[in-house]
Amino acid sequence: MSRLIVISNRVSAPTADQPGAQGGLAVALTAALREADGIWFGWSGKTGETSGLKFKTCDGVTSATIDLPEQDVNEYYDGYANRTLWPLFHYRLGLTEFERDFQGGYERVNRLFGEVIGPHIQPDDLIWIQDYHMIPLGWVLRQRGLTNRLGFFLHIPWPPTRLLTALPEHRRLVEALFAYDVVGFQTREWLETFHDYVINQMDGSIGEDGRITVGGRTIRAIACPIGIDAQEFIASANSQQAIATYDRMVESSIGRSLIVGVDRLDYSKGLEERFNGYQRYLETRPNAHANVFLLQIAPPSRAAVQSYQDIRAQLDALSGRINGAFADIDWVPLRYVNQGYPRDVLAGVYRAARIGLVTPLRDGMNLVAKEYVAAQDPENPGVLILSRFAGAAAQLDNALLVNPYSPDDIADAIERALAMSREERVARWTTMFENVRDEDVIWWRKRFTACLMNA
Ligand code: ADQ
């Protein structure tokens, strides 16, 4: 059996201080690495002079991380990854920064990863590279003479051709993808926008079974939606801590319906538009006021990047304005919380919420939507309101799908969800739950690696 090598910007394999790996992706990859005697490579998250890879083995999984000098962190991570590719791939051309130094740092760090990881790769290893931080790494490894099976999975959307061509080096970036044997996208929509680029910018052709040919090179590009660790999440929702949290939420709701949002504080998640939609609901339904409240949990992320500082300041102001305008002596319409919570606590909050409000402006997938579904009480589930621009909408089409830019659409969906009969809630939830359970993160990992093995 081939070893599996996973390479991603950050490594979330278990460590001695945190033996339980966190998050669905970490769980799925850790299980695969343990079975396949593999290694997970990536950046340690630390800034410092590069002194080579540090190997650790914990709980049967080996990880190897490297520190990066400050200039690399600024140009590769904060720069090209988070100020160029992230906004551009989320259709935010106005927030995209085009700096040659960022691109230089991105290519330099990808070359560095190739240099330090290359010597540890054995001829029949299966290599799986994750996400937009590492698009050129496959090409770098091929330059070093590697002939291994190489796969790449993009966790975020693939942008429309006309947007992507605003990136000066777009062609070079896409050509690098042709070093892989298999390239995976979250949805058919992102796969089709990739096809569009290949046909119109590279004169490529699309064949059977996801095969794409450009010049003399053929690769496979597939849609392979990521899931959550559904079994684990269902168990979380029934844990002591989840039950205690559920009770706490019900008690503090005093009969009001809880609407919940849980997101990293990121402009792609549509938090400002969500608050505006909720405000529209409050403005247009004055009689319904004291029957609901919105709990928005949003831990800050990427705080070194200006656009993230801006969105945080805007949300602080907007939440203050909404509470200032609508709160009463015994009711606060919006609870806005900037911290992270353990998974069991989140599961309890989801279960107590009559509505899960998940309205990104653009999202590769969105796992919060799937977690909300997995955490519900089958006898009395809540309603998922989901942006039609989240990758998850392709699978969870029994949610109330909304246009996240429209405050009226969000307000109408809240009204409809609150009035929905239990029968309709159960019917909608059941099909969504079946999808979340069946197409979970283990299914995703097996599907991608099977495709890579047969490429
Ligand atoms: P993200 O943009 O980070 O991921 P998402 O898929 O929603 O977005 O995952 C967020 C995760 O963080 C969820 O598991 C959620 O529970 C957790 N989380 C959020 N807020 C939290 C809080 N306050 N406390 C604790 N945990 C919290 C990227 C892409 C997505 C894609 C994933 C996986 O942007 O589109 O779904 O990768 O491919």
C-alpha cells in the first residue's frame, strides 16, 4: 500500500498537548495518515529563521512542520494568500491587492516547501496538496523530478474567467495546476468555471470522466464536495457539554426563538449583509420583535490584514446600532460574540436554535451549514437558511435558499422559517441530514484518494 503524504499551509495533526485532532478535515486526514503510515507537512504557524523540518509523531500520525521568516509570512501568507488570492477567488476584486512582492514571496515559499519536503518523498507515495496557499507546489515537485501521483484540492471557489484574468500571473498559476494528476473542486459550479478558463484561455479540451487536455498534458478535474465528520458531530450534539449548553440557551431564551450564526470573522461570510437582513426583519415586523433574538458567534481571523480590521470595526458599529435602535429594557435583539467555542458547545447552541442563518456572499462549501443540520433533534429540527452562493447549497437544496445580498430575502426567510410547521421542518431536514451523514468527510477523502490512485 502506498504511503499518503498530505501537504497544507497549516497542519492540524494531533500533538502531545492536543492529542485529539480538531475539526472534520483534521479528523479525516489524520485517520487516512494513520492507515497509510503517512506524513502531514506544512508551516508551523511560527515566525522565525527557517531551521528545517521538525518531525513529531503522536497517536500514530507523523507531522513535519517548518517555521517561516517574517518576510515570507508577510508576503506569502498575509500577502498573496490572504490579500490577493482569497479576495479574488471570493469575487472581491475591489479588496484584491496586486503586489509583485506578494507573488514573489508565494513562489519562494512554495519552492522552499518543495526543497525541504522533496527529500522525504518515496517513489510510490501518493501526494495530496491542499488549498490555494500551495497551488504551485506540485509544479515545484515535478521540477525536482518527482513522478509520483499528485493531487490538489481547492477548498475555496474557483473564480469566473473574467475575474481571474485580472491577476497579472493568472496563466502561470493555472498552468501550475497541470502538474497534478487530479484537481478537486468543491462543486460542479467551480469545476465548470475552471473548464471555462481552460477552454477559453488555454485552448484546452474537456473529455470523458473529467479529463482535461491542454497541449500534450491530460489531467483529471473533479467535483468532490467536502463533508463534516458526521458521526463525531452527532455524538458531540448528544454529549454532556452539548446538553448543558442547550439547557443554558433555552433558559436564557425565555421562550424566544434563537437564530444562530457561527462564522470566522471574514468578509466572505456576509455578516454585515446578514445583520442588515435581520434589521430589515425587525423594522418590517414590529409585532414579532420580542419573539426572537440573533446570536452571532464570530471569532476574529487574519487580524494582520487591513480588510479584516475594517470588517470587524464595521460589525462592531452595526451591532451597536441595531441594539441601540431596537433593544428594550428586557430584550436585546442581537448578541454578538467574538470568541471561539469547543465543538460540543457549538453543537448545543445549534440544537437550541430554531434557525441556522448561514449567508456567505461566496463560500467554497461552508461546513457550519452541515454542522447545524447534524446537530438537530430529528423529532423537532430547526430550519437552515442558506445562501445560494455557498457551495453547500448544491447538496442542501432543502434549506431555505436566499440571496445574501438582499435584506428583504433574508427577512422573508426568517419569517417563513419561524412559521414553518413541524411536518415541513422534519421533511426538509431529513433529506439534508441524509446527505450530511452519507457524504461526510470520510466519503470525501476516500473518493478523492481513489480517484488519485486510478489517475
Ligand atoms: P472556512 O472559511 O474556515 O473554511 P467553514 O467551512 O464554515 O469555513 O468552516 C469553519 C469551521 O470553523 C467550522 O467547522 C466551524 O464550526 C468552525 N468555527 C467557526 N466559528 C467558530 C467558533 N466561534 N468557535 C469554534 N469553531 C468555530 C474553508 C472554506 C470553506 C470550506 C472549508 C472546508 O472557506 O468554504 O467549507 O474550508 O473545505
